[in-house]
Amino acid sequence: MGSKQSPDSRQSHSTRQRQAVLHSTRSSPLFRSTQEIHTELRSAGESVGLATVYRHLQSLAGEGVLDTLQTKKGELLYRCCRSDGHHHHLVCEHCGRTTEIDGEEIEAWIEQAAIRHGYTNVSHTFEMFGLCDACRRGSAKG
Amino acid sequence: MGSKQSPDSRQSHSTRQRQAVLHSTRSSPLFRSTQEIHTELRSAGESVGLATVYRHLQSLAGEGVLDTLQTKKGELLYRCCRSDGHHHHLVCEHCGRTTEIDGEEIEAWIEQAAIRHGYTNVSHTFEMFGLCDACRRGSAKG
DNA sequence: GTTACTGCAAAAACTTTGCATTATT
DNA sequence: AATAATGCAAAGTTTTTGCAGTAAC
């Protein structure tokens, strides 16, 4: 179970653009959209095409080099992977800071629930959003 | 905690179009996209504009009348609510059938995890995808 | 009669694709 | 030199918006 086929990762040459994209994701602890990363690269003086950024982010995510996160509105965001195993994110909606959460308990729960309902080959999406401690203190609430 | 402000739900008049949209979501056990629902309505002879379907689905979801589900690729799907409380979905990727899962355990786990990391006002996204029993039997696997 | 909804079509936002050019191995 | 990546711009998708007309209360 769970044998991952090698994703179709073209884009394996080590080009300046690929390095730039990778470096950009490593330079920020936040998950960011393709467009944001592209803008950042341009601002930093890197000349990279938007399509190229799209291609590399997809490729890198497919290879497991980057983590992806889907916002509630459906945007796909990218960030460098911090850990190997399967994990989830606790994202501060105010500052964007992310805490990785080991999902063992949840995985077990999911497995149970799936079996109980006769499902197999189960995958899932799971993200948590909230207000981190620092932001709670900083931003007074009405 | 968790006091929901009333969403800005305009579209409160009971019009033929609103009824049609609502009826359509009730006529199918599956989560469907706005475009799919619009197409279905048109096929059924209902004259409804696409923008109107978008507006009503958003409105109804905001009011809690419809459930939403986000696919892995970011599409937002709608279906009539089956239960009041907070719950999650186990979606068959083959036939689209959905099983609602009470999320009490998971809610508790999330609460714990959030507190442990100093987060407050936590919300989450969580969906499970798999192959249901019927489809597993039906579709032979390589 | 007033207010809100509808539909169209235009616009907006985002992502993918074709192809000639350029860089990498 | 051969092969793959790049960049641009065009095309493809999906969702939102403006506004005149229409329906609901």
C-alpha cells in the first residue's frame, strides 16, 4: 500500500532558474503562491518567466522537494519541505507562520474511519488555520 | 469561541432560480461544481444564468444550507447538507459517493494540537478520499 | 412602488501550452 | 551536437462584476 510511482518529473537539469525557484522557497518559512514567488524572484533581480516558475514548482512538489498547501479558497501554495514523513500544518492566518504537526494520531484515526466504512486506498487533505500566540498578543481583538 | 458572524447573505428572496439551484443540489447525493449544476439545470429545462448559480451556491453555502467540499485540485463543490453538526467527508474517488463522518474525535485532537502550539481561533479543512467498497469490488485493479 | 434578483457579456484572475531560442550535458 | 529548459504571448479555465431589465415583496 502506498507505493508511489515516480512522478513525471521533467525539469531535471540544474539551471539557474530552477536554483532560483528552489532558493526562493527556502528563503521563506511561509507557503506562497506561484505568482508570489515569481514576483519575489523578479524583485530580487532574477529574470525568470512565470511559466517557468509554474513548471518548477509543480515539478519540485511532485518530486517531494516542496510541500504544498491548499488554502480554503483553493489556492495552491508551496514551501520547502521541513520533514520527510507525512505531516500537516498549523498556519497562522495573521502572520503566515507555519507549524508542522506530526500526523500519526490522525493517520491512525483516518485509517480506522476508512475501514469502518469499507473504504480503501484512502488519502486525505488536512490543514489547520488559526491565530498564533504572538499574533494573538499583538493584535487586540474587538 | 467560534461565534460565527452572519455571513453577508444577500439573495434572500425566494425566486424560481434560487429554488431551482436548491432543488438541484438536493436531487443529487454527490458534490458538484457550480458549472456542473448549471449545466444540469439547463439540461433540465430550467433557464438560469451561470452567474446566478454562482451567486446562489455561494449564498446558500454561507447560510449553512449547503455543504462545500474542496477537491485536491482546488475546485469547490456543493451539496445539500445532511447533518447539522460539524462533520467531514469520505469521498469515493471512483463513483463520487460520499459518507459523512462525525468529527468529534478529530475535533478534540485538533483542539489539543492547537493549544499545545499556542494557537487559538483554530479552524481546519479536512477531507478523505478513497475507493468505496462497491467500487473496489467492481473495478479490478492491475 | 421600491428593493432585490437575473442574465448577459465583459473583465479579471490564474494556469497551461506552443514554439522558436538558449542553455546544459 | 543533442536534448531539455526558457520565455513570451496566446489560449484555456473558472469566477466575478456592471448594469439594464425583471420579478418579488
